[in-house]
Amino acid sequence: MLILNSRFLTQNLTGVQRYAYELFKQINKHSSGVEYVLPNEAVLDKYALPFGLPLRKTGKYKSHIWEQVDLPAYLKGLGSPLLLNLCNTAPLFYKNQIVTVHDIAYLRGNWHSRAFKTYYKFVIPRVIKNSRHVITVSEFSKQELIDTYKVPSDKISVVYNAPFIDVDAGATINLNLKTPYILSVGSIDPRKNLKRLIQAFVNLKQPGITLYLTGTYNSNFKADKELDALITAHSEQIVFLGYRTDAELVYLYQNALCFAYPSLYEGFGLPPIEAMANNCPVITSNISALPEVCGDAALYCDPFDVADISNKLAAMINSPQMREDLILKGADNAKRFSWELSGKLLMDVVNKYL
């Protein structure tokens, strides 16, 4: 019997939760005898769940306390079956489990709140040690886990992210966009390097182009008043669109001049692949997992160098041929990743421990 830790269904649909949700759908499609366990909370309506899916709600707590108290108690009552965790955290002392660790960003920069960093520094090495196997999302992240926590290589498997699927083609899109525009997608946190992107964009001095930012604020990351001030100071050309639906994101990707993602650290970096899958040329960072994921299908920049980011934006804007070449390469590169393939790789790992 397999139990899926489904607490993510009560959380906002950001990168880690997107990964869990898409693999959740693959597990449900191809596997039987799986139980989906979550706290006694409402499932967010951003998750379109299969009709009649048997969700098991249990316990009296929420969030991390539920995961550390209620979930292991429930599992013990079932005879301690295999537990699959897809969102970084897991019960600390439960032995019969597989844990997914997306990256170790909490060790790599001063981007997160103190509480978040403290919790993850405590939890991650312990759940890795107590788990039977570890899943991660890139060869880059696998090597970081090996180097940092001395995890044996054969205890870690890579299961990549993929572009999202099942977008409602008939959805009404009413964004009232100014064109042409450059797009950036991701959580509004310092790791995404939006201040340097905005400074680089402003330095272009091209009033006919708009920069659209989409994403959500997350309390796990430090608030950035300077970023808010920058967006406000240049509100004629820089617009924060907030959270967008999948159908809206597809529209934004498909109609953008280019996609800019100068992130300071990524264990995978899903938005560039989403952009490529939707025929949008990509500028991204030349560090962390991004070169592994994007291959030769992106224009790379030094994310710490505002002038270099600005130069790469200018090159993309001024070269229709470059954009066309990157669109073709990007579409081909995106084909390397699919949730069907990732779901199969995941279940190959799981089935070794059932």
C-alpha cells in the first residue's frame, strides 16, 4: 500500500506544489491502491481534482504540526505503509518513506525568513537520513545533496519537472495588455532577482516596451521594500499582475516578446521550460540548474551583472532572427520533459520499496 502525503492540496499552487500536483495526477492515472492523506482543511480550488477521488482527511492539526504528529500517528494505525512525500518536508522519524528534496536554497543565500531557514536546516538532513530513498529534480540538486549531506549517490533519483498540461483552451482571457512586452514569472522573492531585472530593463530606455511580472508573495521569503518601490517608481512600464491562472500564463508566454528569468539559484527552474513549451524565447541565468535544464535553447546572462542582463534584453529585442532561433530550439528542448515520463520514473522508484 502507498500513502501520498497530500498536504500540498491545501497550499497555494507555486513551483513545489505544482510538481506535487502534476505527479499526483500521474500516480492517480496509472496506479491503484494509493491513499491520498491530508489535514482536515479545504482543498484549494486551484487544484482540479479527478471526480470521485477518495481523499482521506485526518488529524486535528494543520501545516507542519499535522505532518509531524497526525500523519505518522495515522500511518502507525495502518501498520506503517510506504509514505511518499513530494514537497521537501516529511515526518522526521518515520522510516518507511520516500522524500523529495527539490534543492537546498535555504543554505545558499539570504533569501528566506529566519524561521523558514531554521526549520529546513533542522528537518531536511533528518528526513534524508531516515528515508529509504530521496527524489530530487535535477543532476545539479543531486550533486548538491551528495556534497552537503553525504548522501550515497544510489540513494538519490532524479525526477525532472515538466511544463504544465491540461490548460483550458476555451478559457476567456481578458488581461488588457500593452504590447510589446517582456514577461517574468515566479514567486516574488529575492532569489528571483527581480530588482536587477527591473534595473536592467529601466536602463534600456525603451518606453514602448512593458515589463510584466507575475507571481505571488510568500511569507517564507523576506519582504523587499526596495522591490516594491522600484515597481511603483516605474509603474508606467512595469506592471505586477499577481497570480495568474494556467490559461492566462499560456497566453502571456505565447504573446511575449521574450521571457526573462535571471534567477540567483534554481534546483530546476520550471518557468523557462514553460516559456519554451509555449514558443517564447528565453533569457535566463548561467548558474545553478538552469544550464542543465535549458541546454542551448536559452540566451544566458550573468544574474549578478545588471549591465549584462540589460545587454541580453537589448539583444533579444533587436534581433527577430535570434528570437526565432531560440523559439525553435526551445520547443525542441521542452520535449525532453513530460509529466508522463516523470510519473513513470517516480513509480519505478516507488515500486522498488512497496
